[in-house]
Amino acid sequence: MNLLAIETATEACSVALVHGDQIIARSELAPRRHAELVLPMADALLAEAGLGRHALDAIAVGRGPGAFTGVRLGVSLAQGMALALDCPVITVSSLAALALEAERDDAAILAVIDARMGEIYAACYRSDGQGGLVSLDAERVCTADALNLPETGSWQVVGSGWATYESVLRERLPSAPVWFDGVRYPQARHVAELAVREFQAGRAHAPELALPVYLRDKVALTLVEQGRA
């Protein structure tokens, strides 16, 4: 199959192309430049694979949570491309895509994104041993010190939330993590990997049914909350 995947929910802007049994990808850490980078990245991948856009069987997108603007951009682009090409959309959790950045299969994964305003987006997973994930709890937004984790064995932690709140999150873990990396972000190549599974399971959607997931409605602190009133 041929599938194009987009991930713009965080500071990292990435696009990936599944072409047969291969995945090729482009990624750049480029805050506030996603809108100018996504389509050129997609065109470059299609050109590398020798494909036209109409050869695509589906469009996949990281549906969030993450930055409001980035999530909206990714979903809107996926919808627009899918409508133009008359193909379905597959939405994938950006936290699940982030979890696939973890490097060990023998420990539970805490995927955590800095949500700003003193909060984190978080979800827990375990590898299924076949390149996929088993969800251990629900995605949520909360403060780092309010994070409750499911009871399991060892943990690994991945994502910008660790870089910002490492000291607090260490206190929430039952023991020191066996692996951690606070400078990794959701990547389109992992959105693509998860999307292929969804497509094969018949869980692709009409473009208009592809919806973003924000987890919260508030975009920014008020002046009073910032202590500037």
C-alpha cells in the first residue's frame, strides 16, 4: 500500500511515506514553521518513491494531543489532501507515536508531552512485541505531580514532559526509569506504522470524520493567572 503520514502536534514537523514494505521520512525540529514545511516534505518523499499523489491509498495524521495550532494544521491538511484524492484518513494518537520512540520492549512506557501552562499530556503503553502498542490507561492532561500511573513493573519515559518535569515525574514512578529521553517527539514514521495496522483492520475514516484530540479547551493563561494583571 501507499500511505502518507503527517505529524505536527509538537515542535517536530515530520512526514513519512509507506511505499510497499518500506517507510521513508523527513523530520525537522522547526517550531512555528510547520505550515511551510509539510507539503514540500510530502512532495519530496513522493518524488523519491516515484509516486504521484493519486497513487496514495490513505492519509494518516497524528491527531494530538499537542500544540493547538500544530494539531489543527495536521488534521486540516490530512482532511484536505484526502478529500482532493478521494481517499480515507487514519488518525493516530500523537502520544502513541511518541511511545514508539522508546527503545526497550521489556518495560512499560510513559509517553509525556509538555502541555505548557504547568501541565503535561500523558499516556502509558507497553510494547506488544510485534511493533505495536498495548494501552495501559487513558490519555489525559494534568499537572506532573497529579499523575497517577498503573501498577506494573519497570518504566521507561519518553517526551518533552520529562525534560520539563523530570524531578517531579521521578517521584511519581515506583522506581528509577530503566531508560528515558526528554528530547524526543512524536514522529510521522511511527504514525505511519500504527496507521498501517489501523488501515488493515478496516479502521480508516472518511476525511470529515477525522477529528483532532486536544484533551483541554484552554489555549493560554489569562493575565491574572500569569500574575501580570
